[in-house]
Amino acid sequence: MRLKCIRLSGFKSFVDATTVPFSKNMTCVVGPNGCGKSNIIDAVRWVMGESSAKHLRGESMTDVIFNGSTSRKPVGQASIELVFDNSDGSLQGQYGQYAEIALKRQVTRDGQSNYFLNGTKCRRKDITEIFMGTGLGPRSYAIIEQGMISRLIDAKPEELRATIEEAAGISKYKERRKETESRMRRTHENLERLQDIRDELERQLQRLQRQAEAAQRYRELKSQDRRLKGQLRAIRWRDLDFQIRQFVQVIGDLEQQSEKHLFALRRSETEIESSRQQHQTANDQLEQLQAVFYELGNQITRLEQQMSHRQQRGQQLQIDLAEVDRNLQESRYQQEQDQLRLQEVERQLETVLPDFELQQARCESLELALESSEEQVQAWQNRWDNFNQQAQQYQREAELAQSRIQQHDRTLQELNQRRQRLQTQLAELSAPELEDEELALLQERALEHELNLEQLEESTFSLKEQLQDCREQLSQQQQQLDQARSQQQINQGRLASLQALQEAALADDDPQLQQWLADQNLDQAPKLAQQLEVTPRWALAVETVLADQLQALSCKSLQLPELAHHLEQQLEHWPQANIAFHLQDQAQNLPVEQTLAAQVQIQGAVPEALYLVVTADNVQQAFQRLAQLPAGYSVITESGIWLGKGWLRYQKGNQQAQGVLNRGREIEQLLQQQETTAQTLLELELKLEELQQQQVQIEQQVSHQADQRMLAQKHKSDLDSQIRTRQLKLEQFNERQRHLNEELMQVQERIAEEEITQEETREHWQIALEKTEEFAEQKEQLQTDREQFREQYERQRQSVRIERDSLHQLALRKQELTGQQQLAQSGVERLELQIERLLEKREQLIESFENIQEPKEDSEILLDELIEQRTEKEEQLLAVREKTQQLNDHMRQLEKSRGEHERELERVRTELEKMRMQQQALSVQREGINEQLDEIGGDLESLLTDLPEDATASVWQQRQEEVSEKIKRLGAINLAAIEEYEAQLERKQYLDGQNTELTEALGMLEEAIRKIDKETRQRFKQTFDEVNGWLQKLFPKVFGGGSAWLALTGDDLLETGVSIMARPPGKKNSTIHLLSGGEKALTAIALVFSIFQLNPAPFCMLDEVDAPLDDANVGRYARMVKEMSAHLQFIYISHNKIAMEMADHLMGVTMQEPGVSRIVAVDIDEATALVDV
């Protein structure tokens, strides 16, 4: 693959669309400084994906766009296209099938950059991937620009390693390794996040499992509740349906009355409609008579207008007839004049035609003579061109020799100036004065700053330890505060839940009962459960014994008779009431020891039932004690097993107040814990604030110490720099003196060579001048012949021109007369046609005038008849209007009768609507029950079938309330717990699978890293050895001796750097940095060409690489390039004549227009062949 051409447009100084072809393997780009040569190399780097404006000699990427000149405006975009010839198929991959590959890049003023690959828009990554491993790239070794030689030699071992890696083609492996490491990092992060999620899900699953069990119990009760509600609604629907049937019967009676009144109304409306039709008939007859009356009036008016119009029309026809007679007379006179003019034109045309034909024959004869003279002039011109071609060849040789002499003069002048400048610099060069006392003082001050830095670092380290301790305490304090807040929130939630359950257990929802208690001033009376304080282990036993009495209201014994009296009066109003009272002022004189009363504390009297129940630790002990107790006593264990004489009962708390006592005790404990937690939170927040202030103070001290350390470090760096500067001055002086002496010797050698070459060029110039003088005599003879031929040709050409003018005048006269003849003939024909039309129009006007005079008498008779008819119709119109008025009076009487029937019908309908509204209200209630049944999924027919015949709404209401109470006792229920548990369980299983897959993927990525590292080591080692071998071969060829080699800076082939060692001929081993500029350049060239021997890029671009070389080294450099160009394409920029002579194709870059570059190409082989001819 080779570079075929570059197409530039708007790029830097190439503002016009320019194509730079590369048809040969060695193309040299030449031109003066600043003309834009290096822009060609910048263009290649830019298309290859260079993203740094600094490497393109600019500040921003838009600097590559032409920015205007003194005569041109700036352009809006820059475009570069590289065209590669891939006919050999050296490029692999998906684009290897293309014989030609075009890469294009565009950038606009807004900084938008676009890439195109064979006309298709692509990414920058696509461009770099195509050439990855081929040696091509924006900063590869295939493009050596100005200053890159020194950067390559002075590069760090790591940077030089990158060049070897590119040659080895492992840059794509490094890119893959980088991507793989990035994936591994992301995989590790995903695994950590996944593990956190799995741990959290595990905790959630344990909690959700407990909630799901409670939710299942809730669903069962809720299903039973829905069934009871459905049956209750079915009972209510049955009652409502019975009431609706009664209303239907009443509505039927009212509808019969409504139909009776409606029939009378319809009969009245029929009579009104009949009368209205008679009235409409009379109106129609009236309208017809009015229409006839008005039409007769219109006819009379139109007839009168027609008679007036005929009179005006007759007058106008007489005027038009007179106008036609006048036009007819004028046309006949004009026709006679046109016929006379036509006869005169035909006579003149017969005279001109013979003269025209004679003049035409004379012109043809003179034109034949003129052609003969032109052939003689052309023959002389051919002899003159052959002579000039030979003369110009010698003239060009003389000018070329003169140009070379001038070039040699300028070169000698520059070399002499350079020699003089070097001699002046040597004379002015003086050794620097080193002041030992000042250097010692600087070193002493540097030592003081170093000690100060150590003290500051120790102080800063101590402060950082304090800061770390403070941060740890702050973190611990924050954790304690968070834990306390979390515990407070948990306690608040638990307290709110318990309080809600406690209120629900002790609440009474009957509004009538609540109102009665308020009337008795007992609505705020405490309940027994709220006053009891029970030993925790016996709380279940107390609940079992007291049962519903726990909800008993506290009252005084004096109130009890009055309350009983009031209750007796309210019994018939409270079919479901449940109320109890506890006397708080009635003490019991019963033994307390070993009874439940001993386990209870209360403000007031202990319930008597607790004195009659003895406690036992277990069932066996309970049976023993029961046998010893008198009648009326019983025994209970702490687990709630209650024994009596001939009975046993076990009930885990009362269903209406299950856990009331324990909840009350727990609520008290939580309230105390909340107070303690609030105090703890306050203390923790104060401690946290104190630690935060302490942390801010320490951080400020650390920041101040850091500022002082940076200032001291800066002072020390300045002193070290001054010391190094003074120590290096002498070394620089010695190096500068040696370099100037070597350069002076090279300049003197070049002056001698230029003087010899200049003398040879002067001899060639003298020979070319002698040949030029010989051709001057032949030139004078040819010029004399040219004057004779030209005079004869001019005379004949003048004669032909005169005769042609005469012929042209005759042709114009002939054309003019022909036109006049055609014009006169058309005028005669036009007038004949006009006369015929005027005669026809005259006859039409006479006929129209006669037709108008005939109907005048008929119109007057018709007018009298129409006036008589209108009088007769007017009398009929008055009679019809009187009949219409009588019909209007009769219709008003019928309308009054209809109004009475409508009012009676409206009364009946109002009553009917009222009944229907009531029926509709009941229907709405019944329909609402149907909708409620639909919501809960109940079927009305099946519910009514399953209900017993004696089922009542009150009984079913009580059953439903009992089930609802059970649901309330369940407390707060997460209804979505079952679905959440299943969803979270499924998610947990999915995440476990993801964890396994990520672990396996991580292992695969690690294996890929190992394979990439293995392949990278092998390729790097192989390439390093081969490049090192070629360097050892090419270095002596470039230097004419000596040796050079590459060395590794470490043992790890994945990370080790590469350094280059060189020993020019006659010198000892030294580092590359101690070589001269020319030696460094030659060493870099040897290294680059060594890489090309191993992995040749499609082409190599060199930008003034030979600038620091002398002629001898340039010759060796050029011969090596020539040798490698047999299989590699070279494009190089040079000012050296030796390098130019070696090129197959010269590409000149000019800037005739300021700021605008243009291309001038010269093929060396074609130019040499032209000179030889």
C-alpha cells in the first residue's frame, strides 16, 4: 500500500483546492522558508487523527483553517483527503478488498470535526484502528518532522519503548489490555454492588416472610368478612325490592289518570290543527293573489322600459351606420395608394439583382488568392517555430548555468558569512567567572531550607495524626448518633403502632352508647384496663379472668343505682349494647395471699373476681390447691389454664382485648425509653458539634503548615536551580567551544567544494552563450522573410475586405427592397379584407333598424290589457284578507281550551314524578348494593339462595362486626407482603445467577489479560532483538564505522524501558545525550530505518531531517534512502541540493500570492529526457 495523493482545501496556507500527487517512490518537496512545505506533513498527521493543536503548530484545532491574507478572506472549513493505493492488498481487515482507500477529515469554525472513510462518515477510532500495527499514526515513527529527531533521541526509555511497541504491532494488544482492565474494574464494582444488594435482599426476605404469614391470616379473615358483607347486602337488597314493587302499583294508577287527561289534550290539539290548516289555506290563497298582483305590476314596468329602450336603440343604429360609411370610403382610398407603392418597389428590385450577382463572383476570386497567401505565411511560421525551439534550448542552458552560478555565489556568500560569524563567536566566547564564596553561601542557605522543611514535615505529620484521630472519633460519634436516631425512629414506630392497637382494643364504636355516657358525664371515665398494673408473668392470667370486665368504666358506688335505672329505660333502643362498670370505692375484705389480687396494683378497689382466683406455678400444683379450696374459688396458672370445681378453661386472652395489659406496660416502657433516647441524642449532638469544630481547627493548622512547606520548598528549589546553573556554565562553555570549532571546519570544507563547483558551472555557461550568438544571424534572415510574406498577405486581405463591403451593401439594398415588396403586398390584402367586413356590418345595421320599428304598436295594446287585469286582482285580494281574520279568532278560542287540559295533566304528572323519584331512590340503593356485590365479586342469586328464610340484617351485621374485630386485632398488615416476598425471592435467585455469571466473566477477563501479556512479551522481545540487529548493521553504514545498540532498562518485558547506546567512529562509549546534533540526527535516522526494515510502514515522511548534516553525511543518508525506496515510498522536505538530486520527483511549494501556497511539480526523469533532446 502506498500514498497516491493528498487533496487539500482551506488547510492552513492551502486555501484553494489542491491535489498533491505522489507518483514516484522518492518525492522531494522544496521551496523557500515559510512557503508551507511542512503543512503537507501536518495535513497527513491531522487526517491520521492528531487531536493536539500543539503538534500541528497551533493553539486550537481551528487554527488549521485558512485565516485569511491581505487579499483573501478567511474560509469556513478545512478539508484534507488522503488517497491510498491498496491494489497489492497489504491492508487487511474489512477494507482489504478495496483497491483504493480514501481517508478524509473536515473541521469547521465551530470546532466540529468529521471523519470519512471511502465517503462514509466514521469515527476517529475507526481511522486509528485501520492503521494500528502498520506503523502509521499521528505520532508514529513513519512521520519524522522538524525537532522529532532530537525528541526521539532524547526520549525517555518509556517513550522509546512505545516506538518499539508500534513497530512490533502490539499497540492493538495494549489497547485491548486497557479495555480488558477497564472491564475488570467495572466487573469488580458490579460484584461489590451486587453483594451489597444480595445481603440487603436476604434481610428483607426474612422480614417479608414473617409479614407474608400474617398477611395470609388476614386474607382468610378478609375473605370471610367479604362473604358476610355480601350476604348482608343481599338481605338489604331483598327488603328494598319489596318496597319497590309497592311503589310500582301506585305509579300504575297515576299513569292511567295521566293517559285520560292526555287524550283530552290530544283531541283539542286535533281541532286546533284542523283550524290551522284552514287558516294556512286562506294564507296560501292570499299569498297567490298578492304574487299575481305584484307580477302584473312588474310586467307593466318592464313593458314601459322596453318601449323606451327600442327608441334609444334606433338612434344608436343610425349613428353606427354613418360611421361605417365613412370607414369604407377611407379604406378604398388607402388600397389604391398601396397598389401604386407595390409597383414602384418591384421596378427597383429588378435593377439591383444583376449588380449583386456580379459583385459576389468578384469576392470569391479574391478569397482564393488570400488563402494561397495564408499558406505561405503558415509555412514560414513552421520554420520559425523549429528555429526558436533550438535557440531556446541553448538559451535555457545558458540561463540554467547562470542561475546555478548565482546560487553558488549566494551559497559562498552565506558560507563566508557563517564562517565570519563562527569566528566572531569564538573570539567573543569567554569562560564564565565562578565565585566560590557565593556558591558556598547558596549551598549553606539550601541546607538551612532543607532542615526547615524536615521540621515542617514532622509538624505536619503530627497534625495529620491528630486530624485522623479526630476524624475517627467524629465517625464513631456520627455512627452512635445515627444508631440512636435509628433506635428512636424504631421506638416511635413501635409506640405509635401499640397506641393505635390499644385505642382500638379499648374503643367503643356505638354512637348511641357514647352519647348516653356523655349525658351521664362518664365519657371521660377511665377503663379498668387503664388503671391496672399487673406483674408481667401474670398478665395473661388476669386477662383471662377479667375478660370483658377490662373495658369496664370506673364509677362510684353511689352512681350505680341511678345508672341501672337509666340503662333499663334504654334497653329497647340498644339491641346490641355491651357496657360494664367497676366500683372504684368499694374495698374487699378478702384474703389476698396466693391470689391474683396480690399480683395487681390499682388506684381504688381491686376487682372481686381476682380475690377468688388462686395462682399456681403449674397444672399439677393447680389441681393440688383446687382440692383444698372452698366452693367459689378457682386456680389459674401463669400460662392461662384456669381450673374450677368441675370445669377447666383455657383462652389466650380475650378476643376483644387481647394483650391489652402487656401492651399498656410496653407503651409505658417505650415512653420512658423515648425520654432517655432524646437526652442521649442531645448529648451526642453536642459532642459531635465539638468534634467538628476541633476538626476545622486542625485542618486550618494543616493547611497553614502546607503553605509554609510549599514556600520553603520553592525557596529551596530556587537555590538548587541557581547552584546547578553556576555548575553547568563551565560545562556549557567547553561544549560550545568544541561545537563552534567543528562547525567552522565543516564550513571551510564546504567553501572549497562550492568554489570548484562554481568554476565548472561557469565553463558550461560560456559554451551556451557561444551557441546563442550563432543562432542570432539565422534569426535576422527569418525575420526579413516574415516581413515580405506579411506585406503580401495584408494587401490581399485589404482587397478582399473592400469587395466584401460592396457586396454587403448590395445585399442590404436587396433585402430592404424585398421587405418593402412583402409589406406593400400584405397591406393591399389587408385592406381588401377590411372593406369586405365593413360592407357586411353596414347590411347588419340596416336590418336591425328595420326590425326595431315593427313591434312599437303591439306594445301599447299589451300595456292597456295589463292595467285592467291588475285592477281585477286587487278586488279579490281584499275579500281573502277578511276570511283570514275570521279564522284567527276561532283558533284563539281553541288554544284557551287546550291550556286548561295541559294544566290538569301537569298536576297528575307532578304527582307521578314524585312517586317515581321515591321508587328511583330505592332503585338506586338497590343498584348500589348490586355494584357493591360486583366489587366484592358476589353473585346475588346464589347469595339469596344460600340465605335462610329467617335471615335478618341485624343478625348478619353483628356477625360481620365480630369478624372485623378479629381483623383489627391483627394490627398493621402489609397486604403486599406475599407478592413482595415472591418478587424479592425471584430477584434474589436472579441476582445469585448474576453473581455466578460475573464471577465467571471475571475469570475469563483475567485469563485474557494473561494471554495478552504473554503475546506482548513474545512480540516485544522478538521485535527488540530484530531492531537491535538492524541498528547494529545500519549504524556503521550511516556513520562510516562505529557501533550502536539498544539496551533494556529493566527485567519486566511488559514495563521495561528502552535506551539507545552509540559509539561514533574514533570515540569512546558514551551516552547518546553527549553526541553532537549531527551525530544524534544520524543515530535517529539509523534507528528509524532499522524499524522500517522490520515493519515497514506504507510510506515515510521526513521533514528537513538532513538539516544538521554536512554534505558527506547527507550523501550517505541520501544513498540509504535511495536504496530503501526500492520497496518503500519516501516523501521528504529538504533544502540540500544533494538530497534534491537523489529524488525521482520534485514537488515545489511557492507563495507568489502572500499567504497562499501552490504546488509546482517536476518529474526528474522527464526533465532529464527533455534536456538530452
